[in-house]
Amino acid sequence: MKDSSKSKEEVAEIIKRIMKKLEKHEITIEEAKRLSKKAKEEIDKNVDELESLISKAIDAYKKECDERMNEFDEPCKNATIIGQKYVHLYNKERLLAKYDMFSDEVILS
């Protein structure tokens, strides 16, 4: 993903700092709401990017199946695992394919 995006851990740390400041009355409720909204927007942005990546991987997998005249078995988005290099597409039973995020190559299982 993009380097400018905050990881889940970074967002969680921001929320934790907001809560500590609130407990010590160092920030107002309005400021906390604004910061919380910003953290939620960052989380939503990350989720949108991940969903887009998964859709791109599924489209590439379907195209590879069509080109090889293999049966396309619909991957389960909830079972998809995103690693540092590959998007691993699974159905409920097995690994279907790996999608290389950098080369757009699909490796069928």
C-alpha cells in the first residue's frame, strides 16, 4: 500500500493518545471528536485500498483462468490474505491463486 497511509497500529495509537488526553482534560471533547473523525477517515481509506487491491487480484485471476480455459472458481473475499508481495485468493476449501501485486502476474494453484 502507499507509504502515506497509516497502519492499523498507528491509528490505534492515535486513538489511545486522544483518550489519555481526554482523561487528563488536556483536550476538549470537540477536538477529540475531530481527531476521532480523522482516524476513522484514515481507516476507511485503508479499507477502500485493500478492497480495490482484492478486486484487482480477482479480475487478474479470472482473466488467467479464461486464457488457460480453466474453470473460474469464485474466491471468498473474507478468506483472502494480503502479504507483502502476494494476494492469496482462497475459496472455502483451498488456495486458488496468488496474485503478485508488483508484476500483476497470477500463479494458479
